[in-house]
Amino acid sequence: MNRWRFDAMIACTALVSGLPLVHNNPADFEAVRTAIELSPHLFPGMASLSLIRVARVLES
């Protein structure tokens, strides 16, 4: 339960800041991204959550 709560706080921080979220397991945040895309009226002014896998950053 705590891990989910921390993941939610991280996702919210990325959303409010307008920054991409770099994480080793971006699938953990798919529920947040789906909620925003399915109900944008509940998240006014928020763009979609941009998820980037850590391995992709390391490859560059």
C-alpha cells in the first residue's frame, strides 16, 4: 500500500510540473495515465502523463 501511495505522489509531482516521469517500471503508472485520458474533465489543465523507461535513457 505504501509503495502505491509513493508512486501516486511521484506521478502527481510529474504531472503538475509538466515533466516526463523516468522510472524503472513505468507500467506502475499506467492506471494514472489511463484515468487522465479517460476522464480529462476530472483533471483540468493536465496533459497526459509522459512515461520514460530508465533503460531507454541509459541507451542514449
